[in-house]
Amino acid sequence: MTNNLSERTISLMSDGCWHPANELVEKISHRFSATMHVLKKRGYHFEKRKVTAQQYEYKMTVREIA
């Protein structure tokens, strides 16, 4: 996974808003979930919610350190 995809994902999702999968495909890559997986290993956190039967939205969240 290139850093460019990771950087684009972080840049887009750092607003903390929900982003539909079709937007992530368009602005990042059709393999955006693989990029999120790499970022999760680096400590980033993401949430996923179902919008309709076949549509999902994703957002990057900040986890507070206790």
C-alpha cells in the first residue's frame, strides 16, 4: 500500500465526518478498505455504519488515551 493512498485517506477522513463508500472509491481507491486496514495497524481508528441494505459509510475517529 503506497503512502499516497494512506495520506489521501487521512486527509479526507480527518474531518471526523461520515463518508459514503462511493466517495471513498472515487477519492481514494476501490481498495480503500485495504488502506484503512494498513492505517489501523498504524493506530488509526475507523467506524462503519450501514445506511441502506447495501450502502455503508465510514469515519475516522480519535480514541482518547486514558
